[in-house]
Amino acid sequence: MRTHQKGLNDKVGVLASGYTRIAQNLCRKTTYGSDTALTRDVTTLVSAPVANATGMIIKISAVVKSNGGALLRTAAVAVYSDSGATNLIATVNAQHAETVAEGHGAADILSIDEFEAHVYGSSVYLVFTDDAGNQGAGSYQVVGYYD
């Protein structure tokens, strides 16, 4: 008796433009473009490239920049499952203790923290925050999805 094992080509889901199937139910971006910048203290909806996605892989960046003074500089991007930003899934935190002696100019990059979040569902919400100097930056890019 002969049996058939499912392979990469057995998946019938639609493949999003710019993605390639690397495993059954897993598609990965073929070319990385520019990240999408996040607006400070604003909840941003991020959707999968296809409607039937069961999960996403999102590259998230938090960048700490100088404000030209001594302070612990921070930047964070939080991932939530709801638009009210109450059900936290993951966070990316970057920080740097800036001292006057370092002499950085305003907006010089001090630290960058990135990671890929694997999240369930076809959409999530991101919120970027930083310290009182408001010199940080947050960004994201959907680099893969599960279907």
C-alpha cells in the first residue's frame, strides 16, 4: 500500500505577492523593503498580507536616540491583540543611559533593538512609546505569515 505525505505544493492557499512558501503553511518575504514607521503614542493596526492568515511574523524595531542631555533614554514597541491596547502579546524595549560626558548630538542613534514576533491571527496592534525627550523611533515590517 502506498501513502501520500503532504508537501509544500499541497497547500492551496493564495500566495501573497512578494512572498515565497518555505514550508507547509509558512510563507516568507522574498525581498525586504523599508520598514513602516510608527507614530508615537498611536495604536497602529497591522494586517497580514492575505485574509486567510492564521499568524504573522513581524520584524519590530525600537530605536533610542539622543536628546543631548543626561537621562536614561528608552524606546518601546508593544504588540497587542486588541485595538484598545489592553491584551499585551509582546514588547521590544531599547534603552541607553545617556550622560553629559558622552556629548551626543540631538537625535544621534544610541541603541537599536529588533526582533521578529510570531503572533496568532491575521491582525495585531502596535504602539510605539519613548522617554520624555521624544527622540526615539519605532517601526515594523511583516516578513512572513502562516496560512
